[in-house]
Amino acid sequence: MKDITESSIQKTGCEEGILEPGLMWKAKQSTTARIGIGHTGARYKTNSMLRFLADQAQASDSVFTEVEDAVIKKMNILEIHTKCRNKEDMIVRPDWGRIVEEDQQKLLLDNCKINPDVQIYFGDGLCSPAIGANIPDLFQVISKGLAFEGKVVGTPFFVRYCRVNTARTIGPLLGAKVTCVLIGERPGLSTAESMSAYIAYRPHPKMQESEYTVVSNISRYGIPPVEAAAHIVDLILEILEKKQSGIRVDL
Amino acid sequence: MILKTKLYNKTYEFSSVKDVLAKASEQKSGDILAGVAAESKLERVAAKVVLSELTVKDLYENPSVPYEKDAVTRLIQDDIDAAAYEKLKGTSLGELREWLLSGQTTGEMMLAAGKGLTSEAISGVSKLMGNLDLIYAGSKMKITATCNTTIGEDGVLACRLQPNHPIDDKDGIIASALEGLSYGAGDAVLGVNPAIDTIDSTLSVWEVLENLKNKYQIPTQTCVLSHVTTQMEALKRGGRADLCFQSIAGSEKALAAFGVTLPMLSEANALFHEQGSAKGPNVMYFETGQASELSSSAHFNTDQVTMECRCYGLARHFRPFLVNTVVGFMGPEYIYDSKQLTRAALEDVFNGHLHGLPMGCDVCYTNHMPMDQNDNEALAMLLVNAGCHFMMGVPQGDDIMLMYQSTGFHDLAALREISKKHPIKEFEQWLSKWGFWENGKLGRNAGDFTVLLQ
């Protein structure tokens, strides 16, 4: 049976009216952008229009997916949640998405290593599939890399309905020097599993957004998790040494 | 100054000018989140009634953030044209609205008046205008700016070519750029949002864009949208680019959240004048978007239209070549759906124009908004009529780095054909030489960038 989403964007194109189709296909190898798609008048061909609709529908649907319990169980880690009660809260109440209430704070204090060099935790953010797709490779390589350098890595855990700024509470709570949040990004059409790392030196409630060092586009379609992990280890080591993070770190 | 009124025998009272401005705003999820929005439709109308009787002077004397406390307020207030303000200070916002809409008032007169209006006054009058008012009045203003080419001439709809790539791959950026050129995109700027904000990466993408521009002799400008400090350092290391980019916000505190200060922007402007590759005189490219202040808790209980206006008040000090409101990128917690997005885009483009700015709009949405491409296309059509200077050109509207949807190369071509608007003249001639755009529509080689690779 036909499935228009089966073929990758890079293998989907329109040769009609193209002088050198070989050059077009070669250019398409370098990007997942929707190029070489032809046109009818100044509008899209039917095939490329339908493919766009399918991909946008999938991205839109993925925002409201929950991270399945099985995914967290498999990682064998603690789960806490923010003040949000569901995905709808998550969308319109970013202020709740950064609040970790007292009972949840207690769970962390009871279960996590205190005063580590680096605290890493995972958040669903706006893309739940990102957790299962990236965390296993990403976390393993980061924690091994840091341990190899003699750094103490805190106990990892998962925060449901998580925004980046949970770090402002969680960092000081656990007394970490560096806090690193690995969190699902707004999904795009080419992938519904991309994540970012937000890293801060001693985050606190009054910090500036610019004090985060950010690595984005982590996924098999962007910066692959293993490669991103190596980059993140280097960044964290540098942040630990300079005792500051954000755009002020000169890379 | 009267801050109360009655509607259907019920009294509505407001605590301050700022409160009136916020409650007179059309509904936005961000203002609700901030706790400053009107609680009912009638309260919103009551605020508009009160606002219509406040004068330009009332707004001038009540900036959203006090003069002593905020560098952006000081910049805006100190830049006010004293003579233009004197003429207008006794005018009520209701009268100002009618004057802007009057058939006797030309675009030139509006722009002269705009110089005497603070950002709060401009925000205020826009809250008394319906969507068609904003389009009708806004379309009268002609605003030009010159970098290598001139944007804003009559009958022109320009386009920023946005060939982003998730890992800044050179060949990938070139591929999307060539595709865009073949559909007529790129006369406003060839502008890449880098995935990696470093000096080396900025230098390497600058080189890609400058090489493209020079190899094909494209009459346009180049820009990499990294942090302003990154671009300054890259320029000092011998890199070449035309435009200096920075995202800006409407308070000193919100700027700090972007890692930006006003002296930093002045330094960047001067540096790009001296060492950038553009002819100028306009070498800055700013991006804005309603509610960026709220997202960093730096809005001082002010509504998002007014804070956005203050970005324009800041921007006009630096005489930029481009200002772009990335209206749908912030997310549904600030601008919920298509209705709110349409309103915000029309407000931003009108308010930017009344500040004298060459205003573009990234007509866009994220996948967590209840919107789709149909909504985007309809808004783009409205903005063409509102005199919007430029929109984005992204391969089929799908930005594979920023993960949102904008306008596609095809969309810009269609908008130009429908509205009988053109690319910037020199660029149009360049397109026509390659057969990409001929006789006011896509040409014989449209969509075939391989002709550039022969």
C-alpha cells in the first residue's frame, strides 16, 4: 500500500523542467530542506503539498504526546513533575512549567546525590518523543566523559511537563555547581524528536536567560546524540573551570 | 487625566495609564499570562474609551518604565522631535486616530508626526484601530532604507532568503540559497540563523554568503544572525558581511536577558559602518516579537504591544536597514492562535512603520499553536496590503533549523504575482537575466537552480 511519507525528503523531488537533474539530486544530499520540489505556477506541486501537510500534522500531534511510563521505567530513574497538570497547562502556563512544588522537591532531596559537580536531568518540554530517542546515548556518553575527568555527576531524573527554568530551583536545591537540562524542543517537520541542552553555572531564581549555554538540534537528523554529548562534556568542563556560563563563555 | 468611564451604566476604573493601555489591548494569551489583560470584552472597550481621551502628552509623561530606571525609556524620550511633539501634545488619541486615517493626511505627514510620538503613544493609537484601520493607514507610509540596495520603494515586496541548516553545513546552506534565488527570494538579505553561535561558525557562514553574492554578482546584502558580540569579534578578525544583526527587546532588563546593552549596539553600528562590506548608510538588522520581555520577566506589568513598540523606539535610534517582527515564534502562551497572530502582525507592522522603520514580518507559527499553513497564507496576503516591506523565503515554509513554519519561496512569488508587486529593482534585473522572474511573474528557469551551476 502507498505511504507518501515513506521516502525521505532528500529522496523526494521533482525533475520537471530541470536542466541538470543530477545536480539537483546532489544538492539535495546536503540538506533536509524541501528543495527541488518543482512548482505549478507560483504554487506547490500536489505531491509536495500533501507531504508537507502530513509532516506538519505529525509534528503538531507530537506536542501533546506523553512520555510513556515504560520509557522512564526502562531508564530506571526517578520521575517528578512540575505544577502543570497536563499538556494543555504546559502550553499556556510556562510559569507553572518552571515551578517544582515542595513535595516534588522532597522527592529529589530524598533520592539524589547532594552537591555534585554536575547535575543532569531530563525534561519532556514540547516534544516527548525526544526523551526515548536521545537520552540513552546522550546521557551515557556525557556522564562517562565527565566521570573520566574526575567530576562527580549527580543522580539523573525525569521531570514531566518540564520547562528549562526548573533549573533555577533544582540547581540550588541539589547544590550542583553546574546544572544541565536535556529537554525536548519544539518539534519541526523533519523530526519530532529533537532536543536541547541548557547548561548553567550555579543557576538561581534571579539569573538571566543569557546565562545559559545552549546546544540545540540534538537528534539523529541534526547533531547526533553521541557527537553532541562530546561537545556538551567539553562545554561543562570549561564552564566548571571558568565558573560561568552563557554567552560570556568564549568558545 | 480621567481614568474611568461608564458603559451601560457600569463604572470601569483604571489604576494608571499603563493599566489603560494594557486593558485596551486586543486579547492576547501573553497579556492574560502576565495578569494585565481586561477581564471582559466590555472592560476592554471601556479602556479604549478612556484611552481615546488621553492626550499624546499623557502618554509621553507616563512611560511604561520610569525614565530614571531604564535606558530604553531614556533613549526613546531623548530621541523625540521636540517640534513635532509640541504640535501634537494636546491631541487626544481618538483625534490622532482620525487624523492618521484622514484622506487629507499623507504618509509623509504621518512619518513627520511619528517622530514626535513616544512608543507608548503609538501603541495607544493602534489599540483604537481595527485591523482594516491598521492596513488602511499603514499602507500610506513610504519608508526607504539603503544598505547595498534600497528597500521600501513603491510597488516592491522584498524577501529575506533564509537558507538555514541544522549544522550550518556549507553545501546545505548553498543548496537552499540557490533554490531560493531561483524563485526570486533574497533581495532584502541573504540571512542565515546559525545553529552554532561561535566566531568561527559566523566567519564560515559569512564567507559562504559573501562568495555567493560576489560569484553571481547578486545585488543584495548578507547577514549571519549570531549574537552581536560574536559578529563584532568576527568582523575584527577580518570577516566580511553587510548587515549586523541583533534581537532586541523593549526594556533594559529584557535586553540584558539577550546579553545586550545600548552601548554595545552603538559600538556594533559604528563598527559595521567602518569595517562592514556594505555601502550603507543603513547597516543594522533587528528582530523583535511581542512578549519577549514577558518571557524574561522584564515587562514591568506592561502589555506586549506596548513593550513591542518600545523595541521600535529603540530600533529607530540606529536607523536600521531591516526590522523584522518574528510574530509567531514565541509560542501559544503569548500569541495563542491565528486570530491573535493576525492582530499582532498587523499591529507590529503598522506600529513599526509609524516609528519610521522599514518593517518586515516573519509570518510564522510553531507546531504547538492551533494553526496551520492556511492561516499563515491568509495573514501574508493581509500584510502585502499593509505595506509590509519584506517577508521570509524558506524552502516550502519549513525551517529545518529553527523548527517552525514560515512563508515559502513559492508564497513570496505568488504574493508578488497577485499583488503586482516586484522584487527590489536591481535584484529584479538580476533575476530576469537568469530567467527566474520575467514580466512580473516566475520566469522560464524558475525553480531550476542548476542553471546557476553550469
